[in-house]
Amino acid sequence: MRSRGTGVATPVPRAGAARRIRSALAPLLWIGPAIVLIAVVVLWPVVEMVRTSLLKISSSGLTLGSRGAQNYTDLFSEGDLVDVMLRTLVWVVGVVVATMVLSLGLAQLLNARFPGRRVVRWAVIVPWAASVLMTSLIWKWMLDNYFGVVNEVLVDLGVIDKPVNWLAHPTQAMLWMMWVAVFVSLPFASFVILAGLQTVPGEVYEAARVDGAGTFRTYFQITLPLLRPALLIASIINVINVFNSFPIIWAMTQGGPGHATDTTTTFMYKIAFFDQNVGESAAMAVVNFALILVLVLLYLRASRWREEVS
């Protein structure tokens, strides 16, 4: 179109383009609140964590200036860091693997039909619904070398000759804490796998029986592959929860004696509140965050590799 008297073409607004823009922005009305929530609850704390790891902060919380990478230098010069990180890896892998293996069996039991199944399901939820701190304290009292029921039972059964102070020995303490972590992780993983089992069509099992497949073949070639999404979700959430598990270790041993039962989470806490070094503790938090991401990505890669192979 030409404007009168000038002979210059003037653009005409196109209604179609405006409609396309409106249709493209319309989903933001629905996902906008979720994006804002994620930004405030997830992204902003991560940014602040990284920023804090580059600052010098007093014990009262005052920022005293920038330290650059010095907090990371101080962290990696800590003599106990390597042992703590290796112990954390053993802690996470041991607890998650034991939890997933036991959860598979427990989910199969909960999926079976038997009298009182609903009551059993309710009972299984209890360790997960209860406070992790209180569960840890109860187990600490049960393991007491003078009045604990664990020593009393083991002595009565003749397994040990005299009461043992289980939590005073680092290896034994770690094994007991790993058991408590498995105990509180079992319900969630079991119910996620149970939900996966209930989505498997019954016709698949009927077809397997017609083809002459036995129980073990049916389980490993049909049930487990169909449970892959549930196993993936349960494993990833367990990795994150166990990696960041603070109440169990702190309630039972406080990472002691010394740093002998510390993981990166309790080690980070001690740097912040015992050594009064907030910046270095934030650097440990960044490293912790990176380690979780690496573990999750490795697990996802391994799961994708198994899926391609199968």
C-alpha cells in the first residue's frame, strides 16, 4: 500500500502474526507460575551458593570482600577431604543398591494378594512417614552398649560374648548408619516400584505362560524391563536423598570420631559451624552439588546404555 501524495509504501500490520505471537505466549499463563517457583526455589539458591563460595564471610554473616577461588583452594587442601569423598561414594552406592534390591522384593510382596495386605502396606509406610531424626535417635539408643536392645538380643543369642559399643568403631558405625538409611528409604522406593508393577498388563504374563516362560525368565525378561521407568525414578531420588542425608549421620555419630564417619554433608556443616568458615563451606556445597549431578548423569547414561543393548 502507498501513502497518498508520497508514493512511499507503508507496511500493513498482519493480524496473522499477532495471533501467532499470542498463541506462542499463551502457555506462559499456565507454566509461568511454575517457572517463577523453580527460579526462586531452585535456581536462585544455586546462584547464591556459587556466589557465596567466592566471598569472604565472617562468622556473623557479614561479607568482608571477595576471595576468588581461595575458598576452593583451602577446601582441596583439607587433609580429610579425599577420605570424606570416598566414604560418601561408598555410602551412596551401598545404601541405594541395597535399597533398590530389597525394594524389588518388598514391592513384589505388597503386590501379591494375601489377607491383611492393606495393613502391611500401611505398616511399611511408617519408617518413611516418621521423622528421620527420631528414627536415627531410636536406633542410636537401641545400639547403646549398656542398655541397647541390640546388644541384649545378640548376647542372649550367643552371637557376641559381651556388649559392643557399635558406634565407637568407624566401620561398624558406618554399616549401622547405612542400615538405618536403607530402613528409612525402603518405603518410598517400594511404593514407586509397586506403582510400576501395577501398570504391567496381565495379558503380558498370560502370553509368557502360553509361550512356556518360567518364573525367573518372566521376571528378568518381562517384569524388570517394564519396571525400568519406576526403577529410574526411585534410584535417582534415592541418590539425591542419600547423598544429602544429614540427620542420620549427625544424630548417630556426628561424623565422629573426628571425621571417621563424615560424608560431604556433615563435613560441610563442620566447616561452616565448627571452623566458622562460611565461604569454604559454600565451596563444599558447590562441589557436593556437582557430585550429585555427575552421579545422576552417570546413572542416566548407564540406564540408556542398558536400554540400547537390550
